[in-house]
Amino acid sequence: MRKWQSIFVLFISLFFLIACGDNRDTTSKNDEGKTQSAEQDNFSGELSFYTSQPDEDAQKLVNAFNKKYPNIKVNIFRSGTEEVIAKIHAEKEAGKIQADVLLVADAVTFENLKNDDLLLPYKSKETEFIPEQFIDPQGMYTGTKVMATVLAVNTNHVKKIPDSWKVLTEGEAREKAIMPSPFYSGAAAYNLGIFTRQDDFTWDFYEKIKENGMAVTKGNGGVLKAVASGERAYGMVVDFLVLRAKNDGSPVEFFYPKEGVPVITEPIGILKDTKNEQAAKVFVDFVLSEEGQQLASQLGYTPIRIGVNSPEGLKSVDELNVLNANISELYHSRHQDKEKFGEIFGQ
């Protein structure tokens, strides 16, 4: 009898120990969830987000961010890179920059802002997974994606896909090509600096494409529209836009010319006079996080974060033949480059 009583007591004791253990695990998990929720609830207020991203993409980014941080209201101002920067400088002259977070085309634009002491240094913990060459050494900005300028064609008008930028200087493309303006598009301004500093191109390339009837429109979206509609047969445009249109059924194709391609990384940074520094940092973290980079891939961009796959049809950065130039030289010569472009194209 004593033996069975001992076994019964042992059994009851074990039952309570297991029950208590399960309860502790549940409590721990619940506490963890509550802690995470509480941390998200701690971030609140408003952010002004200035960007050159397409309207729909910018909104999808903000919507995804708000699913995780519902108490931060994000107001979007969207235009071409050059107009976004002009707005920031106008606000500076007026005494107060309204933007908190900026995401525009290229690093040269951010170098300008850094030189004017308008940026807040912040090196996100997420930069651990981003190649060092795409991160400003002072932490003023970080690339968010990889976008190559490619040559797009309308497949109803171009049957033989070319493999070189030089087609834009030849008879088959006469009066049939279009490009974005460096006075509006940050990508076009960057491309101008890159191409004119390559021995195979120089300013001679721009003079020849002008002579061959190259049209100029505001931004990359205008270029794609002209090519997809058949108004123009050739276009210099960022790769993701063409892939998106192709997947939607437009008669377009694109290629990466054999000479190489300029690449912009659409960096993100925080303005020094931000009204909500904590929320701004959370927003930057989200854009660079695995979740944010997967969203970029879903939208059709090549992610900049290591370990996140590119959309089918786009080359990753390690597959590209990238045309480069000294970033400091590009920054210091941008104004003069645009002036000379204006002289050639009469703008």
C-alpha cells in the first residue's frame, strides 16, 4: 500500500510540474508577443516621406510599414528627384525643411545634401546585410535597391534586338529613340555623369544621339510610355519599369548593352531637422530589413540586401557589368554636366 501511495504522490507531483512548465512557456510566449506589440505601439507620430519612387510603389511601401507600425502616420510627397531636391532647398530657404525621410535616385544627390549638412547620421542595424560599397561611410545614406539603366525596344518595330548603346547613334534608330531628362530624373543625371566619363562614350556620345534625333522627356515613366505605345522604338530607361510593362503584356523587351550599364541604388536617408527622429529610424530599418527588401523584390526591383532574390528577368548586382565613376567628381561636376547637356539639347 505504501508503495502505491508513493507512486501516486510522485505522479501527482510530476503532473503539476509539467502543467506549471507549460504555463510558464505560454506566459513567456504571450509576454514576448505583448513586448513586441508594446514596442511597436511606442513608435507614433507623423513622418513626411519625400521620394522619387512611382506613386503606387511608394504607397505600397508605406502600407506595408503601417501594418507593422500602425501608429506612425506617413505623409508622402512624390516627384522626380530633381524636383524633390528643389523642394527641400526651397524649404531650407524658408527656414524649415518639412521632410523627415528621403528616398531618391542616386548617391550623388545625397552627397550634395551631405555637403550642405542637411542629413542625420544613422547606420541601421540592417546594414550588416548590405554590401559596404552601397553604404555611406558616415552613415548619411544607404542604398535600398539596384536599378540599371538599360536599352528598351518596342518589339513591334524592332525585330533584331541590338546589343550595344551605339545603336542609338545609327540610322536604324534615327528619330526613333527617347531618354529621360537629367533636369528632372536623378537617374538620367547620374547616367550623364557616368557615360561622359567613359572612354568609349564621352560627350561625343551625347552629341551623336542628339544629331540622330534623340527625344527627351521628363522621366523614366515617360520613356517607357513612349516605347510601349510605339511612339518611339528605342528608350534609355531603368530595367524594372520595362520588366513590369513586359509582364503586363506590353510589346517591349530590354537588354543590358555589352559596354556596361549605369546603376543607381535609390538611397534612403534622414533629414537633420527631422521632427520625429525615432520614427524616421524605424522607417529606414524597415526599408532595409528582410521584409522591406522582399517587398522591393515583389514590386519588381533588384534588392540590395544579401540573401533576398531578384525578380525573375532582372540581373543581380554581381551579374551586371557596371559602369562607374568617382562619386566625388560626379557630385562636384553635376551642375556643369547638366549645363552642357542643356547646350547640346537646347534645354
